[in-house]
Amino acid sequence: MKSPLIVALDYADPSAALDLAALLDPSQCRVKVGKELFTAAGPRIVEQLQDKGFAVFLDLKFHDIPQTVAKACQAAARLGVWMLNVHASGGKAMLEAAREAVDAASGHRPLLIAVTVLTSLDAPALLQIGVADPVPVQVQKLADLSASAGLDGLVCSAREATQLKAAHPDLCLVTPGIRPPEHAADDQKRTMTPAAALAAGADYLVIGRPITAAADPAQALAAMLAACAVL
């Protein structure tokens, strides 16, 4: 698949998520199932989307003691998801346990990526939780930790993609906070346009409301692909 786009199905109602997915072409995008949709619909929604031909990024951001995270990653691997994620701030032991769990998956092995600093956070927000380092420094520390634990990639802001790709060229970079120039930033603090994100080194772009809230989601997806110059 050439498309770098991952459409975020951030819905509480599984019917709404499936209706939106029915408007999209799985050869043009992957889809993301996050906490809201998974909590509302459970593993069945992943199976339904896969039955429609979509590769699924399970975005549950596991963050717990190593054994608990490892068991969760095993369960996700059994679902056949394309990719799943954990929080890098869970520490190296947790990251290694997660990686060992997906390595041991029978048959399909999902990609395992780590969240560095959420794109909703900026320097003042980090300071509120006791992190005094600037955002790029904290991102780099967590990226280095994830690489040392053998993960496949990182979730990061596209604003950090250049520095991370230079430091860890073998890691895939998944970047939320992608917005076309005319679209509002919503609750994201560190945003970038699709073309700029790819130029910065991002491998996959997570896009939600600019597609899911559009009057014509299929047309919005096509416009995003055209902006990425992948068609």
C-alpha cells in the first residue's frame, strides 16, 4: 500500500465508525481504533474493519506494569492488528516486555510503536507533570529508550520527525496532529500539514476530523492523498 494515511475512527458509536469506513477505500488508507471506539465496541469492531479490508492500528497506548502490558500486547496480536502502541514513559522493562510479547506472536506479528510526547502537550503542560525538559529533549529521550528496547517505531509530532529520523532512521514514525492549512488545530498543540510532515520524515499520518467530519469523507481523503503526492 502506497498511502501513508491512517484515518482515526474516533467514535463512541460503532455503527457510525462502520458507516464512515464504508465511504473509504481500504487501498487508500488504514484506520485507527482508539480508546473510545474500542471501549464502546470491543474487539468485534477490529474484526469488522478487517473484514472490510482495512489494516487496523490499535491505538490503546498501553501503560502499566510490564506483565500487564505484555499480556495486552499478546491479546492485540491475536486480533491480527497491523500495529499497536504503548507509552514510552512506561520504562524500558515495560517496553521490552511488550516487544517480547509481539515477537512471540504466532503467525502475524504486529508493528509495535511507542508514544513519545502526546501532540496535545506543550512545554507548559509538560512542566505541570514534572517534566522540565523542552518538548524536543523529552521526545528524544523517550525515542532513544524505545529504540534501545527494540521497538519498530514511534508516535510523535511531525515537528520532531526530522530529528528522530536522523537519530533512528530504521524506526517508522507515526504522526498525529496533521491538519491541512485551512483546518482548525482543534485540541492539538503541535500540528503540521500532510506534505510538510512527509517532507520532515514522517512515514504515516494520522488524520481524524479533517476527513471524518468532512461533508464528503471520500473526497476529503482523496484531497489528502493528492496533497501527499501519493496518487
